[in-house]
Amino acid sequence: MKCTWLDWHRLDFVGAGILLLIAVGLPLAMEDRFFLNLLFLVFLYAGLASAWNLLGGYAGQFSLGHTAFFGIGAYSSTILYTFSGVSPWLGLCVGVVLSLTLAFLISYPVFRLRGVFFAMATIAMGETVRIVLLWSREKVGLPYGISINFEPGFLNMIFSNTRGYAWLGGAFMLLTTAICYLMTRSRAGFYLKALRDNEDAAQAVGIDLRRYKLTAFLLSAGLTSVGGTLMAQYVLYIEPATVFNITISIDLALMTILGGIGTIFGPLIGAAITLPLQEFLKDWLGPFGAGAHLVVYALILIGIVMLLPEGVMGLLRKLRPESRGQRHA
Amino acid sequence: MLEVQNVERRFGGLIAVNDVSMKVAEGEIVALIGPNGAGKTTLFNVIAGVLPPNRGTVSYQGRSITGLGSARISHLGLARTFQIPQLFTSMTALETATIGALSRTRSISEAREIAAQVLEVVGLSDRQHDRCTTLTISGKKRLEIARALATRPKMILLDEVMAGLNLPEVHRLLDLIRKLREDGMTILLVEHNIEAVLNVADRIVVLDQGQKIADGPPREVLTEKRVVSAYLGDDYVLA
């Protein structure tokens, strides 16, 4: 991906600066463990949603199978660490390699499908990985859930202070956002938007559809796998029912759409809205019975999507339609 | 420049294009015409690489492009437009043309310059920052041409570019086509509008029911008995 650095807008520097400040500064400004935990989750999911956005937003390939890469990331590092003592940083790399391999192999059948059919095929992929794991678990004698021993240390990717996790999440968010940004500034990013808008026209101007879709898929899958490892090291306990849960895929799509699909900041905004909203509703509506907060949460999401069909970023764009040469006649 | 040899394309039992051969020389404007269902669009799609032929070959600049696929054909310098404009709906006119130019350069800023140039050529400079969906039909068709030109082709295939345009718009488009040829472009037009074609084409190829029934200079071809009967029915053929 060759980029034209001269194309940097002043606003891009401002955006990068603010993001850096949030990722590094916000954990420092917080003391309360509740908020630091929430901050880690927001950062992690912001990164994951950005990674989903590479494929689902820019390339327009609506995947609901990202759970598979998340789970592979979580399991690779955890198994290597708890049973062989391999550093989770290395386990993270192993997870990425496995996820890339799966993404590459599965790309042959799924890229033949468009729209809902692509989404359905990716759901099947996620479920297959989960079922294969459950089946092979019994063969090799792997316990259902795996606990990671709490031995703090940077090499172990375990932190005694929640602030350490918040920074880890922040770094992950910065990494994925930077990759998304470089993508939008490169030919690959332009091509992804083109093939999302119209595949026939994209081919007619010489765009190799498979090559660019695959690029987006690999980047997206690899980053999602990294997020899976981070989550495992944070929770210190994994089981198939949680790390291979399809709700992860749905949440990533939801956050991205809510914030603004196909935009840099959309997934970040989406994560920053949905996770705190869920937490606070749980807190306030807890006394009214189990699940009450989910009902209200769902109603609020429906309301936002109806009012802002193009997400929060769509609203911001409408508020300043004349800027950046985006004149709509 | 372009050579089609004995191309046959079937859809199930229907033979849409039946053993058609034709040539386009460098710098020539050739029009492919015929009544509805004659197989024009099918032949066009075979040449552009969208449909592989069942039989026969297509070659461009001396090398076979049969079944090569539209992306690679575009890289060889053979560009196309679509009958119903196929635009990148989320983009502005400039961005749309930039996508075309990116097939020749990796640099976004360089591609944007090329895009601005081709928009100038087709007369869309003043609308370059408008979303392409807001353009008129004529504007969309010219944007299709701009995007194709941005890939720096040596030959361009135009699929019914005049369809849906009013008379002044048709004349502007004909001027554009002539200008392109003066700059050395080879052009193959698939057209319904015979009158427009008469004024611009060097040669006309007529298809009827999948077969080539005439090939020659416009005035001669249009007086041929088989052509008149294909379009108007046997009653109109002058004795």
C-alpha cells in the first residue's frame, strides 16, 4: 500500500492527535476500576469494529463470521500460554497466522457470494470453527473452559493494574485505526469503495475484485484475531460459548453501523456509545428485573438507527455539507 | 486493431450471436447496429470480456483476449462504457474518474489530475464535485466515457451512449466522439440511433437475429435490401 503523504489534510493531524490523547491520556485520568474496565472494553471493541469495518464497511462484504477469528486468537494464545508457557505475544502471532490461513481458504467459496448470501456463508464459517473445536476438544482432552493463571508481567500480557489493560486496548485501537486510515489514503482503499459501489463497473476499469476483497479480508481477520488474544488475557478465562459466540460478530456490525459504516471514526464512536450505554442501563435498570436493561437498550438502538440511517458520522456530515468539497446539488 | 472471428454465443437453446466476424482498424469509428434482439449487446459483452464466447476468438492488437475477463482487458487498453450507467454511487464525478485513472498510476494525486483532465474533455468540469447520482442522464453517460478515458485506452467500446438523450445532447456527444478520434482513439459504437450513427461512423456493421447481414460505409449499407427489411419489414423494400 503506497500512500501519498502530501495528501494529508490538516484535519487528519487533528484527528490523529485527539485519538492519541484519548488512548494514552484517558487511562491516566481515570482511577476508578469500573471506568478503567469499561475503557478497556471500549478501546478493544473500537479496534475490533474498525477491523470489521475494513471488510464490512469499505469493501461492502457484510461478514457475520468474525467470531471465528476472535475465537482463534483467544484460543491460540491461551492454549500455548497455559500448556506450554509460550508468551501470549507469540501466541498472538500464531493466532494471526491461523486466522489468515482460514480467511484465505474460506475466501474462495465465500467471495463467489454477494450480499445476504455472503453474510450467511460467514455465519456458517463461524459456527463450523466452534463446532470443530468442541468436537476436537474431547479427542485431545482439552478442558471445556481454560483459566489463565494470574501472573502479572508485560511478557505474560497480564497486568495487575487495570490501567495497563486500558493502554493495551488503546494501542490496539490506534493500530487498527492507523491501518484503516492508510487504506483510505491508498489505491486499495479507493478500489474497495469502487467495488462496494458497483462490481461490474469496478471490473471494467481494471480492478481485480478478488485481490482487493482478499486484502481487506486478511487485514480484517488478522486484526480481529489480535483482539481475541487481548480479550483472553483480560478475562483470564475462555470457553467456546463466550469467545465463539456469534453475538460478537453482530455487535461489531451494529457498532459500526451505528457510528457510521465505511468511515474511520464511525466504529470508534459506535463502540463508545453502545458499551457505556449498556453498562449504565444495567446499573440503573437492574432493580426492575433481569433483562429490563436489554429491552431499553434495544429500543434506544432502534431509535438511533431510525433517526440516523447513516450513523453518527452521517449526521456530522450533514451538519457541515459544504466542507471538503462535498457539495450535493 | 480489433478482430472478431467466427464468434458464437448461446444462451441455452438460443443462439444470440451466430458466427460473426468483424474488424475494426486503428483510428476507425465503427458502428454496430441492428434491431432489438439482434445480438448487439451480447457481441459487445463478448468483446469486453464479460461473456466468454462458445466458439470463435476475439483479438486486440494482435493478441487473443478471448475469455480474458474485463479487468485484464481494461489493462490492455480496451475500455468500455455501460448502456445503463454503472456508476460508483457514493462518489463524486471527480472520484469516479479517479478510480479509472488509478489503473495507470498508484499515486492518488496524479490520478486526480488525470481525472480532472478527462472531465474537462467530456465537459463535466463544472460538476466535478457533485455526487455522480445527481447528474442528468447525459451527464452520467459522459461520466461513463470520462471514467473509461481515464484508464488511458487506445480503443473504446461505447454501448448505446445516445440512448435516452435529446437532440442537442446527441450532437454534443457526436462532437465529443469526433474529437476523441482526432486525438487518435479507435471507437466501436453499439447503437440504436441510426441517424446519429450515419453522421459519425466510417463503417457500419449490421446484425440481425445473431448474424451479420451487412458491413460497409453507412450510406451504402442502409440502402441494402436485407438491412431495410430487417428494420422495417419486407413491404418497405423498394423494388
